[in-house]
Amino acid sequence: MFICVKDRFNFRNGKSCGDICRADVRRSPPLPRAEGGAAAVGHESRRDFFEPSLAGFPFFTIFTYAKSSNVPKLRIIVGCMAGFSLLAAGLRVRAQPPHGVAFYDADCLYDTVPSPFGNDTRYLPQGEMRWTGERYRRKVMQTAAVIDSLGLPLVGLYGVENESVVRDVAAACKGDYAYLFRTTDSYNGLDFALFYFGDRFFPDRVEAGHFWMTAAGELRGAGRVCLLMSASDRYIGYKIEEHRRQHPDERLLVAGRTAGAEPQRCGLSEPLAAASRAGRGTRRAGNRWEMRSNVLIDTAFRVVRGDVYARRWLFDPSGEAPWATYTRRRYEGGPGANLPVFCYFR
């Protein structure tokens, strides 16, 4: 049984989107077919991301001071104005949302044009998968809907063929996302992209290699960070250690395939460990879930929440597994066989 994540924080309007229906209708309406027989996922109680109430607020002092007959009225007014100013400032501090990062494996988002760099013959209009322009446009819209529904400042994406595909996804997003893209020269022709809010993250270094990509820069309110995205469990441990040696001043975020990493030894926490122990995962394998995608957070940050991102319209009509684009060679029309993961941190 999946827990439906209710704690998404909308970074644009500063409201916590606890209502699944309201959030999904506003950001990314369910596709018609997904409404069919998808079973409702579970509910988890709301959590408050804000800090405890302000302590020592000087209302009592101000109004006690104002009762004295020796105090001029002007001072009373000034004192009250100062008190209200402190309250407003305190509320603004409390209303600052936690930082957020997400990762989504788009599950083979190819375009319909033959590639000179990789073998994509299966995903062509005349290929084995009959990958037509209509199917391509549908998957682009679905991928954009997932990114919009997540609504986080940093959303890592894997499984896109080239920058043209990323550009189409960015154009389909309703959110004000910018993107970064690099070619990784992988044998399957699939690469990474980072979607981010340009007023929250200011990248100045982007690197990519075989099954990995990094984007480093200033994350507003969090200092300098580096997001390392991985599509291979084999190389991730080495890449984490290399980054720690070369950039010790950067706080590290890791997303994607992380099974080969040693988080504790590398100063990383595991926000999704509890979800994994509870039997949740991002991809269905037979009768069980596998945590194919993961998020690791630098221990310099405090993790607020991390989990698998589950929404009804991401599941097939049976409600038992993510709604795949293909089941072997049969076209299903879903967003993909993987669920996103996310983490809030301070």
C-alpha cells in the first residue's frame, strides 16, 4: 500500500498543498485514462514545516508600558508599531519554505528523429515501438505535468534523448522552470537535465560524464550546493568521493541511482531510508517495490521530509503499479514505469 504524499509545499504562493484534488487540478490535471480504475492511495496526516511559535514576543511589554500615565501617547504608538513590525518580520521568517529537491526517471523519452549518436531505431515511427509524433507529444506533456506537480526548486530528470526533448518539456511546463542539459555519451543515448527556478538556484558549473551529471551553484538560503545525478550504481561511490576531494566547500545533494554509495562514510543522510524499510519504492518488480531512484542529502542540512512521490494519475488503472508507457511492446500510454522521489531540507 502506498502512502500518498500530502506535504508538498508550493514555493510560488507560499501555501502548503495538502489537498490532493486541489493540487492536482491546479498544477497537473489527471489524464482521462488514469482516472479509470486507479485505486486510491493511502493518506498520511499533515505535518507543519514551520518552526515553533515565536517566543518572547514583546506584546506584553508594550501594552504594560502603555498603561503608565507618564508615557506620552507618541511613544505608545511607536511602541505598538515596533511590536507589529517585529511580528511581521517574525512571520516572514517562519513563512520561508524548506528547500526541496526531486528526481524523476522519465523512462525513455526519445524524440521521433533518428539520432547520429545512439541507436534509437526502436523509438522511431517505423520502429519496433511505433513511436509516433502523437505518442511523443503525449509523453512530453505527461513529463511536464510530473515536474509541475512536484513544484520544487530543483528537479533532476533522467531518460531524455537530447536537448530538443528537454526544450519541449520545458515549454510544456506551467511552472517558471529554466533547465540545464549536458550530453553524457551513454550507450542508450539517454541523458540528464536539471529543471530549476531561476530565482532560487544560480548555477555556475555544469559537468557530465558516463551516466552522471553535476550542477553546482548558489541555492538561495542554503549557500553553495552541488547536485550530483547518477544513472548507474557502479560509479556513484567513486563520484561522491571525487567530489568531496575536489570541492570540499560545496554541500552535496545526490539523486538517482545510489545503491553503490556509502552515505554515512561520505557525510550524507538517507531521507528515503524509512520509506524503503516500509516496502515503498519507485518501480514495481513482480510483487514487490524497488527503490531504483533515491536522494541523499549532505549532513550539513537538516532533513524535513523525504519519500516516494505518489499520485493517483501516476498509477495504472489497477492502482498496483506505475502507469508505464510500454509493457514490453504494447503501448500503454502512461507517463512511465517509475515514480519520482523528493526531499525537503533546511
